[in-house]
Amino acid sequence: MSIPIQRLYNSPNCVLSLQGFSDENSSSQSTPVMSVLTVAQCQIMNQPHTLSGGVSFVNNLVKAVSAYGQQCLSGLTHPEELEGESDYIFLQKLPEKNRHLLVWQEKKDHTEKEIKLELSTIQLFDLLETIDQLCADQMTLPQITTKLNPVSRRYRQMEVSLVEQSAPVAFGLTGFALSALLLFLMPYPKEITDPNLQPAPTPVQNIQE
């Protein structure tokens, strides 16, 4: 007999809830595996809309957000093939606002039914952290993974900066990678020189004959 299961993953600005069932093979475990998803909802605080859907929605949300996070960290475009035509999700930068646009479409390129959310960098971090919690939970939809394909050469920029060369191939969603992403997005401070600071005189060495 299938067991109804509800799982909740949250961060300060994001809540991801999943409802589903376990199959007969895992129902006898102390913590049953949610192998069948009925509905998932993603609510980002201070946003007017809640994103929701089924398995394709969760898969595409994980792939799109993870790929965008890697793109922000490395500076390289990392296109990901999403699952099917429904629940199409993509993110793009809004440099003039220093924000990130998340777009959900019921079907790819169908703008009649779409939701647009402008995320701050903090909201993006919390969305990444929440998705990381889901992917780290082996008891919920174990088929979900954040494994990303290598970036194709044709998507590489002509010149790769030192930051891009040192970026990890797979984007870790929390910990060091998030700190690196925050530093990457922050403006580089200019060196400030004290105008009252005088150059030190060059010492003169006396040579005795």
C-alpha cells in the first residue's frame, strides 16, 4: 500500500514543498522513499507568485537553477537541455538592476502563460540552497540529480579570465561555491592611496677607501 509523504525544504527566503507517495518496495523502511511525486510548490519570499508542478517542473527547476549558478560563478554560458516542452524554466541576468530574472512557461516559448520573478542575489542564494537540500536528500526523488554536462567549446568565451579558470567544473550549491559567487558579483574595490604619505628616502651607503 502506498504511503502519502510530504517533504519540506526551506531557507530564509525560499520554501520548497513536495507531496507524493512511496512505492511498495520502500514502504517497509523506517523513512520511506518518496518515489512518486504528485505536486511540488516553490515559494520565494516577497514574490507575488508561487511556482508549482509535477516531476518535469522539479527536474527543470533543478537543472535551470544549477546551470545558472554555474554560469554566474564561471562566466561561461552553460545551456542545459530541459525535460520535455512543459514547465520550461530559464534564468537570465538583469545587470541594470543587479538582479536575476526567473521565467516559468507552461510550454516553451509560449508567453501567454508564464510567470516572471525578479530575484535579488540573496534570494537566488536561498533558492540554490533549498534545491541543494532536495538533491542531498536520498529519500526524496532519488532520480533527481544536479549533475551538469561539461561546457562545450563553442560556448566558451574567446578569453577566459583567471577567475573562470579557477572555477570548479561542477557548481557546489552551498558553502565555498556560494561564497565565491558572492565575491564574484561584488564590485572590485579600488586601491586607495593616502595623499599625505610621502615616499621613503633612498638610503645612501658610504663607501670608505
